[in-house]
Amino acid sequence: MANFSKPTVPQFSVDVYQNEFLPEGGRDVSAIVTVTSTGGGTSGGHPGFAGAAGVVIMVDCSGSMDYPATKMRGAREATAAAVDTLRDGTHFAVVAGTHLAKEVYPGNGGLAVADARTRAEAKEALRRLSAGGGTAIGTWLRLADRLLSSAELTIRHGILLTDGRNEHESPEELRAALDACAGRFTCDARGVGTDWEVKEVTGIASALLGTADIVADPAGLAADFTAMMEHAMGKGVADVALRLWTPVGVEIMFVKQVAPAVEDLTGRRTEAGPRAGDYPTGSWGDESRDYHVSVRVPQAAVGQEMLAARVSLIAPDPAGGDPRPLSQGLVRAVWTDDLAMSTSINPQVAHYTGQAELADAIQQGLDARKSGDRDGATAKLGRAVQLAAASGNADTAKLLSKVVDVVDAATGTVRLKAKVAEADEMTLETRSTKTVRVKR
């Protein structure tokens, strides 16, 4: 593998899609903000900041990983594949997770630097991994944080694999660990098999701005780990924030990421000066994401207009100075007595409002199903089928069809299946927040 040393900085652009026209007395303004990053390296392309990147792989080694034995074998092979995907110069470590967290490699309280020798040593160390003990994921995350803080890094990333419930620490202990690690590194989380808790794994990924998914068959782990590592290697800049500035009198209703997945960022705001706040977006490579910003403006007369919000992308200054703006876009409000103009719904806003409702309907439908509320489950999952069909979200529609029999997708008429494979239900729940982009 070639060793690249010169980093390339991504270029960011911000595009705002909205209907800025409000009727007399109208106050609510919605906009979809599309953020695009280019030139920072993609998976398989040039390495971006790989020389200043660090990755810690956390592998569940609790006793349940031996049942069946293919799980532990799959985890070793998947971790070896991920190690092979590391670019030269990347800092890395492997952690074995049980009710304790143990450094597998390099084992000196720090990180190794990837090259042919350290990759071979790490894979040799993986052969000694065995299953035994309990599960306390918070301890794994805290060790990953210590390891990642042992070097000067631009990108800090974790990959976490678990096969069971977090039974050897309290939910409060896990929450405290997530709060301690939030903003310090991003983390992708995977559940293997069907004995883990979906809300635990998705909660870890959500708190640490990563992705969550199910790998029902351990045979699929190597391909999934390789793809995750390639994605991590494509990141070029970390700790990017969406900064929202609003004029006096403007109330922020919500800020959500809506593509590639729904993630409510409203409660994660940190103040950034007068009438400005930052919402974390994590690390970026070559990619595009969409955000839904909703604000409430003061009433105004027909013919008036105002700046409702200014949206900027902010990144840390490598030299330690003030954060640097990367790009910005403006959200406007214009009052009109033209009924056609003020009642028109922007297609992007309408699409992502539907995608957010789709995610909620799936979650509520599955919760109702688990609690025995068949009527509630049928109604919510039927609405989800209708929304998936209308928006062209074929992947989610396919997952829904494993849980309900679709009578008429257009009207959302469905019947609950009498028997549903546990893996199918967990896959639908885990991927419920994944969205499709609006067709421009």
C-alpha cells in the first residue's frame, strides 16, 4: 500500500431549498439545506487526512459469541479484513470487549501505525481472540476514547461489533460513557445475529454520529467491516458543525439530518455567540447530506421580507484558532397575498417531511406489534407502506413486506403477517431511519 502524506481538504457547498413565501400572519418557515463535500478523498481514492486518522475496532468477545462458533470466527475474519483495509499511516488499535475492555493490539496503551508489519502483527493477535465473559459496552467505548486521545489525530473513529444485550452495566452507565465520548470520536455500530437490542446499538451510533446496522448472518461480517473501514478511510475533515444564526425574535423549531438517515440534532445545540448555535455533523469525506431546518419568525405585513436564518458549515482551525467557516446559505421569509405562492409546498420539504414520518410510523408500528396492539400496528405499518411507496423508498418497502402482507400500497392497506422472522423485524427496525434522496 502506498504511503500518502499530503492531506487534501474537502470543499463544502450549501444549497437551500424552500418556499420563502408566507401568507399574511404566517410564521413557520421550513428549508432543506443540502451540504456537499468534494475533493476530500473517497473510499478507494486518495487518503485525505489518513496520516492523521485513528481507528479503534471493538470486538465483542463475550461468552455468547461462541454460540454458534461461526460468530467468533466471523468476527476474527471481519476484523482481519478491516485491518487489511487500513491505509499506511493510519493509527489503529483492536479492543476485545467483555464485561471488561482489553487491548488486543498493540497492547501498549496507545495506537499502532498501519504498515505491512503492524497489519500482520494485528492479524496474528486476532487469532488468539476467544469468547468468554459478559457485556459492558461502556467500558469498551471509554477504552477506545483513551486510545484515540493518545495521539494527535484529525479523524477519530470507532467500529463496534456486539452480539448481545448490554447486561453487565446499567443503562445509566452506558449513557454516561456515551456522553463522555460524544464529540470525541465517531462510531459505527453493528449487531451480529439476533440476540442484541436494536435500541442499544442504534443509540450508540446516534450518540456518536455513526451508522448502525444488522449483520444477521456472521458470514456477512467481513464484507460489512471492509465497507465500514473504507468509509472511515475516506473521511477528510472531522468535527464539522452546522451553525445556525437567527435574527432577534426568531424561534428555532428543529434541526434534523434527513438524508442519508433521519437524525434529530435539535437537542445537541451548543451556543456559539449571540443568537448562534452549532449542531454536530461529525466527519466528512466526499458525500452529500440533507438537513431540515424549521424556524418560527415574527408576524409581518404583506410585502415585507426578512432573513429567517443563516446556515453555515464550521470546522475547527488546525492551528487552534477560531473555527473557520466552510460555506453558508440563507433562509428567507417573504410575506405575500398571492395564495398560490404562499400555499405551494417545496418538493424537497414535502419529501423529507414524509421520510421523517415514515421512520416514526415504522418505530411506532413495531412497538405496537411487540406490545400486542394489532390494530395500532396495522395502522402504523400500513401508513409506513403508503409513505415508502409514495416516496420511492424501495429498500424500506421491501423490508416492510417481510413484516406485513401488502394489500394496496397506495392506500396503505396491509395485514400483519402471522409469523415474522426475528432477523427481518430487527432489520426493519435498525434501518427504519434510512431515507432516499429527493428526485431533483
